[in-house]
Amino acid sequence: MSAALLQAQGLNTYYGDSHALRDAGLTIAPGTALGLLGRNGMGKTTLIRTVMGYLRSRGGSVRWQGQEVLGSAPERMARLGIGYVPEGRGVFPNLSVRENLVMCARPGPGGQRDWTFERVMHTFPRLTERLDHGGQQLSGGEQQMLSIGRALMTNPLLLILDEATEGLAPLVVQEIWRVIGEIRGSGIATLIVDRSARMVLANTDHAVVLEKGQVVLQGTSRELAAQPEALAQLLGV
């Protein structure tokens, strides 16, 4: 891989006495896509939340463009150029679609404004019909589109998608994966967590598999896709 955009190493995160991450880490190069795989409860979201600063690691390192940022507040990580679409979407229910989007609009860390309101509308045409609807009035799929669109309005260098297709109808899932492909094509690096290992590996360059908070398998997505028996054992697929 080329010089890292984000590099996390040796992270150890606890929930009370429970050791949730064990020397875990990941590396993402600019403009590339990384899949983060593992069964439920194996540490995927914990790793993301540790990198983002929502959880504290006892040691280790998180470097962003070569700069140590371990322990930085989530708002600083966002300003550095990370867009985060959390599991559960996090849409503001009492704000309209337009307000949810406009409140997050800002140039990226390098001043780039590639993702404008108009581009988000073009990417998510369904939202154009819902601009004045409140967040709570949207379907699950529309809320997910809004959550992704809102993150894109920050013009990030890296977009983290945690279970972006969970609980959605098949046609909406197809639409979300189409959008993920478009985002990748725009040059934004992506970190993708999803229960469909097949789709993750088809839409990423590299992948990491977690088991009990440890990285147990990693490589190019093509290499991992060629190991169905290992994946079946680790993921139950």
C-alpha cells in the first residue's frame, strides 16, 4: 500500500474489565477502500469508535497523515477529514432533510468543496422529494441516504460506513452499494463494515477480519475472497 492516510496499531480498548480490543489496528491508504469484517461482538465498531476518539485505548497509536492523533476528540477527527456514518444513522429527527444536510456543509481540510448540496441531491434523488420532511418522517433507507449525504457534505478524505445496509430492503441495499461505488470513484477513501462479506470484498481493495478483538486475517480483498473456508470459519458464512 502507498503512504497511509490512517494507520492504527496496537490498540487495546476495555469496557470495564472486559478486554474488547487486543493489539488491533488497520491501515488505509488515500483513495482506497478497506473492509472490516467479523461476527457480531468481535470488535468492529469498538475499533472504529477507538480510532474516532469516542473510546480510549490503553496504549497503541493512531496516525492520521503521519501525525499522532490517539485520544483526540471526535470533533477534531472530523475536522481532520473523517466522515463517520454510525450504526443507527444518527439523523436529527426534528430537523428537515435540508437542515440536516446544510448544517454539515463545509469545505474539506484542504479547502475542497467537491461534495456540494447539489451533488448530494444528484446522488440521492429520493431525498430531493423529501427536503422539507423531518428526519423522523423518513423510511429507514431514506434515513441512511441522509446520513451518508450529511457526511459527504463535510467533504471528507475518509468516509467510515458502519453497517450502512443493516435492516434495509433489498432494492435499497442495492442503491446504497451503488452510492458506495460512486463515492469510491470520487477519490474518497472508505472504511466499510457490513454483514455481507461478499459485497464488502467486492467493493474494497483490502480487508481485515476481527475475532475476539484481534486481527486474525488480512490482505487484499481478492486474496480473502479466495479463502472461502477461512471466511466461513471466522464469519459463519
